[in-house]
Amino acid sequence: MTSVLRLENIHKSFADEGGRRHQVLAGVDLHVMQGEIVWLRGESGSGKSTILNISGLLSTPDAGRVWINGHDRTKASPRAAATVRSKEIGMVFQSSNLLPELTALENIVLASSRQLSREAVMQRLERFGLAAVADRKAKRLSGGQQQRVAFCRALINQPSVLLADEPSSGLDASNTEAILEAMRSGAESGCGVLVASHDEVFKHIAHRQLPMSEVLVEQV
Ligand SMILES: Nc1ncnc2c1ncn2[C@@H]1O[C@H](COP(=O)(O)OP(=O)(O)OP(=O)(O)O)[C@@H](O)[C@H]1O
Ligand SMILES: [Mg+2]
């Protein structure tokens, strides 16, 4: 089994408005294996989103290394990072970040790195219970429908790594079940999933739990 994501001794600090730096991550080590669902849990402000943003190459660590599929991507340029993201990483955020004026179907077609027929996209939307709203603009979808479209979009390029930041927040039980199922089936086809959340519901699908207190070698 290979690790699809590995963080090695990651340090990250942020400057406050007065210019003082605050250390958020001080020596984070974690890995996610192929087909594994890892649940990152910890209190608000403990650095979960910071870890996901660094893993998704949206933010650069001050020190340490980020490995995606065995390649060191720590120093990837923004352009190279975007290529890695489009081919190897799917991301879902707390708010779905869909393009509001595009339909559900168009949001997915736009994210796809291959030419997909309408039928192929419709098949995927159907799996998420979204066929009936495929041609509805994202801004006219409910929060739960938007989040399901976001999962469908994140998985469209069959990424090796899926990063999900508080994906269940504000969702009812049936929408939550739909996103749990999306993660489960992504993992069954080999995707490694890292989900950051307070929501205890992830205990049902996680192969492993990672409390922030355990990933932080040293708290500053
Ligand atoms: N861009 C930034 N600039 C300055 N400080 C930041 C920035 N991003 C995060 N922080 C700070 O880093 C700390 C960790 O934030 P982070 O968003 O990673 O926490 P979290 O565990 O995801 O919290 P929550 O559960 O509330 O989402 C917080 O103290 C936050 O204020
Ligand atoms: Mg967060």
C-alpha cells in the first residue's frame, strides 16, 4: 500500500495585524494511504483547515515537506500546484464554492480534465441523486444539493487524494448520508480521503481518527 498524502514535520505560522507571528502548526506528521479515510478532529482554531490547505497546495508551509503520490510537491510553483490539484487532488470546502451562474452539470463539466459526454456526467449526477436538478443554476440549489455537486465535482477526475473540510456542516441527515457514501465509494476505488470535522458522524466511515493533539508534535 502506498501513501497518497504525506506531511512531514510541517511548520506554519501566521502574522497578526500587529505583525506578531503565531505558530499554528509545529511539526505536523501525517499520512493517508490509498483507499483510506482519515478523520482529522480537533477544536476550533487548532489548525485543521491549515493542514488541509497545505495538503491541497493552496498554502505553503514555513518548513517541512508535502508529498503527493510519492512526489515532493513542497516547492511547486502556483502553476505546477494547479496542475497537481487538477489531476491528483479533489477538494471540498465547508461552503461548496460552486460557480453560482453555472448549472450543476456545467460546474462539473468545467472541472473535468477530459471531454465528458452529457450522458457520462448525468450518470454521475444520478449517483448523487442530482439528476433532476442537473440543469439548475448552482445559486438556485439548496445547501445540501450544492454540497453534493461539490463532491461530484471533486471526484470527477478520479483523484488520488480527497480533502474535505467540514463537509457536513449545515446538512440534514439524508444529505450527510449522501456525502458519507461519496467518500466511501471514493475510498473503495482507491482514493485516500482526509476529512476535517467536528461532526461525530465521520466515526462511522473513518478507518482512522487523528486528533489534532496527536498530529502536533509540539504546541507553541
Ligand atoms: N490566513 C490566515 N491569517 C492569519 N491567521 C490565520 C490564517 N489562517 C488561519 N489562521 C489562524 O490559524 C489558526 C488555525 O486556523 P484553522 O482555520 O486552521 O483552524 P481550524 O482547526 O480549521 O478551526 P475551525 O474548526 O474553526 O475551522 C487560528 O488561530 C486562525 O486564526
Ligand atoms: Mg477549519
